[in-house]
Amino acid sequence: MISVSGKQWEERKISKNLVDKLKQDYKFSEIISKLIISRNFDNAEISSIENKPHLINIFKNNSDFNQSINLLCESINKKENICILGDYDVDGSVATSLLVNFFQHIKQPFFYYIPDRVKDGYGASKVLFEKLIKKKPKLIIMVDCGSTSIEALDFLNKNKIKSIIIDHHEINKPYPKANIIINPKKDNGYIEYNYLCASALVYFFIDLLIKKIESSFDIKKYLIHVLLATVCDVMPLRKLNRFISISALENFDINENEVFYELYKLSNKNNKINIGDLGFLIGPILNSGGRLGKSSYATELLTSNKYDVIKKRAAELFFLNQKRREIETTIINEVDFKKIEKENKDVIIYYNPIINEGLIGIIAARLNDYFNKPAIVITNSNDNLKGSARSIIDFNIGQVIKKALDKKIIISGGGHNMAAGFTLDKDKLKTFENFIYKDYSTKSDSIRNNFFTYDSEISSLALNKKFFNDIKIIGPFGTGNPLPTFLIKDLKIIKYNIIKDKHISTILKSKTGFSIKSICFNSINTKIGEYLLGYKKNLNFVGQINENIWNNKSSLQLTIKDLIL
């Protein structure tokens, strides 16, 4: 079926034999069985649907972890000065804060540094280390960075400073010559955990360290922070991340966490925390400091034990996020969406020399979400260009950027499956564009031909809370385990409302008289928007059922993804 937006939709093909077996073995419904199979849940994930998962430390016998812990214990026993270097995004801030909170607890001499996005650039560099070694650290722990910092690590070694890297970004041989590198993408026996963010790795690292030195530090209360980093770094909520999600959400009380409580209060929210709030509310607020020149604010907020400091930093970050949103709106309004749509390139590469480089990732995310294509946004940065990319499931942008680095097309860069960043010579912009288009052209036809699948066709009568509660058992939903997408036929638009000049909300009604509220985001001036505002006949809707919570009141809502005549 071809939609009004030009996408080709088909129902996901699922083996009936597998569905019947699941129904028989676990007494799941037909739709739940289909969803489990389509997501390729393993036995542990299937078991966790009915039984609460027990979160265990799967790295207790890992050599990288154990060697790192032994090295750190030497520094702890000698009370050596330790430097923590983190990234300026949520994952980097959380990973840094976990170590900071732990070192504060055991009264270990340390300091930390979160680079300024513009002044310092991303991650570890020789120039940055020249500045940091003036504070005479004996050990530097790099979190969420360092995997491509060969020159920087050579500098540390020359100055006889020990180093540990805990990271999850793409890494190729020859590895940086750190004392130990914890990175599941490294060829050292734990590649199956390459979906973990840096904060998750640091969490398990500290958990093992606590047992080693017999500390009373309560790492479990920071599990919600790890989930926050996981969501904001667009990691899949599958396997171990799914267990982290379930454990974190079930054991979290916002009234016992001053940081989250304050951010919720500033946002006029009072419902139970959920995945959506972490990704679209808390995360952007914490990220705003790194985007607008206050890179350390998030870590300061996450590590303070003084309520007046928490309140001050939360308010400052909230204000910065509002400022960020205003700037973002101005930039987005300047983007010619119709021109991009008409060009119909496989990958969107948008160059604007005057965009604040702290916002290029957000703009890339907006373009990625709107067009459902990999999107790269590039801007001027001093004598070079800075770029940020957001991708789709089947196109590992981190690997592509690493290939570009290996081929010396870019100066520096790194990332993971869904997101990446890089620095580029101005005279190599065209070379870079051609490289990206060529790499994408080698991918499968299903990606390049605008082919999409929905999970199942359902009746409008299924749009009720019982049905939604049934499908929630395979949650939490997010990257890697998205809300199910359904086809609902023969609905009529009986009322619509335009929200903030960009979204369209509607009330849909079936022939049986059943009605449901719906929302179609960023649909003004699009083909879908034209139909929602002017079509009088019944339509077939592709969308996702979700829960809209406001003031602790819950109502169902259909998020419209596409329309089929």
C-alpha cells in the first residue's frame, strides 16, 4: 500500500507456527506473540515479561573490568589524585557523576573536567591533557570518550600518567595505548554488550569495585541515571538495557531524588516518571548546558548534595533549555522542508554556516524524525566544519563516520549506531557528501526504497485501555523496542486543531461510533497535514497507541505516522 507521503506499507510477515508456539507455551495473546517475534526477543526477555528480571553484573569475570579495577585500587590505596574526563552530553555527564559520587563517598582525591564543546571540542586531546596535567593527576579515567584518541594517549604515556578508558563508541585497531580500555566494541569477548552506553559500563564497573574494596556506597540508587543516559544516547531498550529499564522504573521514587523532583517541578509535571519524560523532558534540560557553553552544569547538578545548589543549577539549566528551544525554532523555521522533500536524497545533508554548533545534533534529530532518513547537519566552527548525524536502525552512522576518519576524509569523529559527530576541513565538504551517499547506496533495497512495515491491522474497537495495557507488558518502549505500529481502517476526521503552528490534533470516529483523540507531529505544510485538514472521506491510519498523562490523569491517544487512502 502506498501512503499519501509516498511510503510503501506492508504488514510485518510473522511465522504462524512461531505465533502458535508462543501462544501455547506462554499463554500470550495473538498480538503479543506477534510483537515478541517481530522484535526477536530472546528467552531471557520473554521470561522477564511474566517474571521481574534480576539485574546481575555480567562483567564480574571480564578481564578488562578486573584489570581496570585493580589499577584503580592501586590509586585508591595510595590516595593518588585522579582526573575524570567526561563528554558534554547526558551520557558523559551521568558517567562522570557516577564516579564523582563514588569518589566523594570514599574520600578519594580527584577532580573532573567536562570539555567545552566549542573551546575544547569532543573528548580527549593532547591540547586538553596539556592543561589537565597541571593539576598533577596520577591516573586519568576517560568516560564516554577516548576510543579514537591515539595522540592524546601517547602524550599521557610520555608523561607517565596512567589511564583507563570506559567508552562505547566505535574503536578500531591500533587502539589508543591506555593502560586498559573497557569498550564492548573492542575485540575482547564481550561484543554482545555493544548496545550499552558508557554510563551503564561505569555502573557495572563501580558495582564490582564496591565489592572489591567492601564499600558501603549505594550504586543502585543511581540506576535511574543510567536509564536516563541510555535513553538520551538512543541505545536500544533491549536485553540488558530492558532489565535496567524495568529495575530503574520500578524502584524509583521521584520524591527521594532531589534533582529529578526539581526538574519535574520546574516543568510543571507531577506524574510518575516514564521513558518519554527521560528522553524529551529531563534529557534536553541536562543537555542544554553542553549545547550553550555551560558544559559542567549537568554534572554539577547530578553530584551536588546541597539542595540550594541543586535548585540553582536546575533553574539555570531549565532557562538554558528554554533559550535552546527558541534558537532551535528559529533555525527550523529557516529550513526549506519542501526543497529537501523534493530533492528526495537517501541521506539528508544540511549545511548552514551560522548554526550554533551546540544545536546541530538537535536539528539533525528533527530532520531524521521528520523524514525518517539519516540526517547530517553541518556548520562552520572556526577554521573547520562541525557535523552531527542521527540515523535509522539499519544504517550504523558510527561505523560510517569511523570509515571516513580512517580514509582521512574527516579530521576527527566518532559515534555509535544511531548518532555520531565529526570535524571536517571546509574544502572536503563535497568529498564527504559523496562518500556518505556512496556508502548508503550499498545498503539494502528495503532501506533505500522507502519500504515500511506495521505490526498488525487492528479494529477501531481495540483502541481502548485494556488493549493498551495488554501490549504494555512487552515494554518499556523506546529505541529497539518501539511502540507497536498498527493499521486502523475506515476512520473519519470529525474535528481538528492546529497546535503551535506545526502539529495537528484530531478526533477520529469509526462507523461503529467509537472515537479517539489523535496527534500528528510536525505535519503542517506536509502531504499528511493537507489530508488531515481538508479530507472529508474516511481514511486508513497508520499509527501508534500511546498513553497521554497529564496531572496524573491518563487518556489514550493515537500518534499518526501516515495515511492511506
